[in-house]
Amino acid sequence: MPLVGLFLITIGSESFHLFPNKISSADSSSLVLSQTVYLNTITYQKQFGVSDNSLSENLLLEDIAKKFTVRILDKDKAGSGVIVDRRGQNYTVLTNDHVVNNGNGNIYRILTADGTIHTGRWQQSNRFVDLDLALVKFNSNNSYSVAVIGDSKSISINDLVYSAGFPNYDFPENADYVESTYSWGLRAFLFTTGQISMLLEKSLERGYSLGYTNDVQDGMSGGPVLNQNGELVGINGRAQNALLGINAYIFTDGTQPSQDLFEQMDALSWAIPIAKFKEIKRK
């Protein structure tokens, strides 16, 4: 039976539905980065008053991710974040605590999809307790997309997922040097495809329990993990091959994995499921 998705994308204060292309269950495992998402023409025309010839033929999931993924710039390093709310001219960005909690104050520069840099303020709070999450707010008269919050509790092993963010370094092919992307701006954006490989019943410290095969690099912390419908289901935060080895993997009860389990876990990237953010937001 073909898999057909329907989801809602918000651009500024407006919303419209998107319909992904139909994919047979036999082919779903081979879905690649260029998966096309088609617009519901009638809905789009009614809400935005555009004609057929001005309607984009399709949008890629990567293009959708670019619209709400931001770069969070500090004095000499950077991380990523996701726009998760808009109230008038006030935007809220969800990111990792370790991206902003570095002793350099609470003021950051937020680079949005249109290339504009805004002044962002880290909303220091105890509401996230031990979770590696943080909120940064900025004001703008411009209209930016807001990520659709998905249901991370409904994802399963082998589900396709997509991660996005801005790596801090580039490794040119056949070169013996590493280049910083700090001055690259939006050009540093990276979108990767993978699948869910591990869902921990007992979370790692700081809320990490979603293991996936996507390549997540330094600088992509705070960026989105999306499901096949383009919905936000997790926040990037930990890359593969931890420098501390098995000592980087401590469960919330203080125990560590066995050597065999550690080797499986260390081959994966790790995210905080968006359900943990939703639970805090409801309080």
C-alpha cells in the first residue's frame, strides 16, 4: 500500500498543507535526500492568493528545513537552532544548553534563512532541569517559518529521519587541512539522511535517548531531526564516536552500558526527543 503523508508548514503567521509524493512500502527504505514534497495547490492559492504560474512546482524537505533552521553565533564559535514559536514579532528558537551555556553571557547573533543577523537572548531558566535544551529569543519584522512539532513517541526503529544544522568545520577532499566555516554564513548548512537505529527506554544523561545513523557534525548541535513528514521529532546534540569513549555514555540512573552496547551506541548520533520539550512546555 502506498505511503502518503500530510503535514502543515507555517510561514510567518500563515500555514498551508503539503503532500509528499507517494512512495510504495517497498521503496520507502530507499528514500533519499531529494524526496519531493508537493504543495496542495488549491489550499495554497486560497491562503496566499497566488496564480498557477507563480506557484513553485515542488519543495524539497531540505528546503523546508532551511527555512526554520538558524545558526547561533558566539564570538568565535557557532551552533544551530530551530524556530519553534512566533508571537507577533517575537521568535523563539530551541537549541541545546551546551550551545549557549558557555560563560559568555546571554547575547548571541541569530542568522536566519534570509541571511539576516538578529540579536538573540538566551532565556536562562531552570525549567529544563537536567535536559540539554535552551531557548533563545529574537525580534524581527520579517516573516520566518516555524517548525511543525511532531510526535517523537510514534517513531520506530528503521524509520527514515533527516537532520540539519551548520557544521563548524569543512574537510576538503584530498586536502591535509581543516577549514573553519564560521565566516561561511548560510553556506555551511548541511542536511543529512539516515534512520532510527536505537530508542532507549532508559535515557542517557541530559535527555538523550534517540539514536540515529545520520552524520551529525560539530556545530549541528541544536539543529532539527525531522521525520518523513518534515515534522520536528528531535534536537541534534551528540555526534558519533565520542572523545570520552564509554565514559560519555552514562544513563540517568548513573549506570553505563556494557561494552557491546557501548560500541553500538557510539556508532550513532544522539538526539533529545521533542516529546521531552513538549512535556516541559505544558507545565
